[in-house]
Amino acid sequence: MPMKLIGSLTSPYVRKVRIVFLEKKVDVDLQLENVWAADTKIALSNPLGKVPCLILEDGEALYDSRVIAEYADALSPVSKLIPADSRDRATVKTWEALADGITDAGILARLERTWRPAEEQSSAWVDRQMGKIQNSLRQMSEILGENAWCHGNQMTLADIATGCALGWLILRFPDLKWQAQYSNLDRLYQKLLQRPSFIETEPPAA
């Protein structure tokens, strides 16, 4: 039985690990699951109720996306995405944490706006989350500078995570217009969009 990845087409965390599997040329079956639906069964595999969740051949479940990405990178010597050197590895993983943090903050802001009744919404809470996104984008842009990749001289998990976060912002927060403010991030993003792994995992317009 092949590995099974439980996820959705719009989740940037799911997209990240799907891209890792594609870059590693490792086959995995995608099983779509809407964790927000009343009849979702995600808790049977992941008690946290989140995707992605990877079901291994022996039935063991792995989560969250950072764990799955690291596991997938070790499955094949093709396209090493996480460096072996401890310092380089930590830098790449910090980029991943920053990218995932952008999405974390965006989801919290979006839930506040879409799930709570208008009279119960906290604009201060939304502003706090959006501030995290702006601070993170600024830091990413400063660290990237004129470099071709987030870290080192080839694509790593840092670039994949960053590309997924930036793409999700375009999908969910088009008014942010980060491309105009951070041209170097947009240059990286446009380069990533040319890769077959990013093309294949392009989320549906929503």
C-alpha cells in the first residue's frame, strides 16, 4: 500500500509537502479532506484535526508539515532540500518556520473576520496578525537581498516554504500587494512558479 497524504488543494502546508514529494520524485497518494466540514474524519488520523497528515505504508500517521517535509527529504537522494550541516540546516528550517508563521498569522486573521459575528470581531487581533505578516515579509526580503535562493546556491525547503506562503497570500489576501513592496521576493516567487512541482500544485482560485 503506497503512502497516503491527507490534505486539501488550498492549504499552503499541504502544498509544501506535495512539492517536496514531487521534487524528491517520491510517489504519494493524495486523499482530499475538508477539515472544516462537519463530517470530517481527519481526527481519526490526526487528533489535532489538521492537514497535512501522512499515512505510512504500515499505517503510522505523521504530522505536521515540517515533520512530513523532513521525512520526505530523507526518502530519496534526489534534490536534497534540507542541508546536512547543522548550521545550514537550522537556517533553512528557520526560513520554513518564518514562512509557516506568515500563514499561521494569516489564517488567524482570516478566521476572526469570517467566523466571528461582526460585533464580536477584534480589529486589534486582526491588526496584530497582519503586523506579524508584514514584519516577516520585511525580514524575508532583507535576508534574501540579491541572492538567487533563500539559502545557499540551490533551491531548498526554505524556498519551497516561502513560495507556498507567498502564493497563499496572493490567494487569500490579494489586497496586501506584497509583490510591489518586495520585488526580490516576487523575483524568487516567479522563478519558483516555473517549476513543474509548483505548477502541478497550483491551488484552485477561491
